[in-house]
Amino acid sequence: MPVGYFTDSLHSDVRQGLGTAPRTLPPKWFYDKRGSDLFEQITRLPEYYPTRAEHEILTRRAPDIAALTRAATLIELGSGSSRKTRLLLDALTAGGTLLRYAPLDVSAAALEEAGAAICRDYPDLRVAATVADFETGLPLSDEPGPRLLAFLGSTIGNFDAAQRRAFYRTLSLALSSDDVLLLGADLVKDPGVLVRAYDDAAGVTAEFNKNVLHVLNRELGADFDPDAFDHVALWNTEEERIEMRLRSRLAQTVKIPDLDLSVDFAEGEDLRTELSCKFRRESLTAELKEGGFTVRHWWTDTAGRFALLLAVPN
């Protein structure tokens, strides 16, 4: 990344997102070391089904994915802990094709920890980790092909429709004809199940949501009081998405000295911190087609909660 990129990006996102109402922040700023650790806790909560559902599909389908792609390089976007990735690494290694694993993530701490573990457990595998904000481009080098680009965990749901269109175009330009996209997508289901997944009884997701305020306090000298905000998870029926918000408990003014910015929150005013769009097969297949990809395989867990799909550039 260019020197100062993350500082400049954070400044821009905060000015743009908090400077006018409705107030928003992109979810990538959750993920410092504490945020990454909290998310790992979330993936183990009883209410949070996506990780288990995706793991079920990968357990069953990883050998098929390895046989279908015969990938020499596994590229993973937003790799985090790389826990689920091991199912793919094992299958591709057993298939005798894999030479390189290239994880990309916005969190240097998560990459360092996961990369060290992968190097230890797969000593014959070349690991090339990159700290990157893949929303602004894909810094892919000359990895041996064919390449399997994995975007798991339904992180695609953090993008709205316009952002997804731009992202698909970026992917289609970065991949060649023998490369394959492996995409995880959470599916539309009962709103009660969805809301519980983002508002757990133990309050871990609430801590994760509020962690963005700790990040702004540390990085920008802001004076957010996390206890002055409530965690809220809402189902937006029209857009078919969960929206995570921080709701101000009282009228308050937050100062952000590094940006020479003061933000007035009314009592009950929301700061939206994350979108988590949910998908239907027909519409997701269509938007991928428009973005330059043809879906070749579509798999779900036995309960039909989550989908994993293989798509190839048009």
C-alpha cells in the first residue's frame, strides 16, 4: 500500500460518512486486532450460522472445487484467520496442483498471525500475504495459474448493489479466462434468524460494532463514549439486508481533533456501520452475469441457509 494510505483513507471515510446525515462508516474500520479477535468470537456464537453453514459446504465440496479448478494459486480476499481456507488448502494440496497461497486483508495483524500458522502447517506451500484494501483494486502479482480467487464469508454482502457492480468489474479485469471465482453468499431467510445472528445474546456483536468507535478514538483522537451508543441490528425488508447501527442514547457532540471536526448526534440518531445484504439465487446469478461472470456451480448447506458458488469470467 502507498505510504499513508490507511490514514488518508480513514480521514476521507470519516469526513464523508460523519460530515452529513444520515451518518455512515464503512465496516472495514472494525478490523483492528481487537476487532478481528471479536469477529472470530462471533463466528463461534450459536446465533451466528453463516460460518458453520459455509464450513459445512466446504467440508463436502472442497474436493470437487479442487478437481474442477486444479488451481496452482489460491488467492483469498479478506482472509482474516484463514480458518475455513484450510479445507481448500488441504483439498488442493491433495490434488497435487497447489503451489502458492496469496491472502489479502485490510488487517495486518490478522494476516501476520494467520500467515505464520499457514507457513508452519504447510511448509511446502509458498505464502505471499498482502495488506490491501481490495475495494480500491486488486494487487495481484504474477501468481502461477490457474488461480482460484476465494471471497468467502458473504463479505460480498457488505457492498450495496452499486458497489457490487464496481467490484465485479474489478474482479473480471483482474482475472484471466482460466481463473475461477469462489464466492460465499448468505441467503434470504426468516428475519428473526437474521437479526439474532447480528444481535447475539452474549453481546459480542455489540462490542464488535462499538469497536469502530475505539478505533476512531485511538487513530483520530476522537472522544466517542461507546457506552453512549446502543448496538442495533435491523432487517431492511425492501433492500433485503441487515443494517448494523450505533444509536445515540442522548443528544451529544463528539469531537474529532485530527480532522478539526465536531459531530452533533441527536438522541436516537443512528450511525450505520455495516450492511449485510442477503441474496437469492436468480438475482445473484444475474448480477454476476452483468458484472462479467457466469455461475457454473451453486451449492448450499443442507438447511439452505448459505450458498457457495463457482463462477468463471465471461
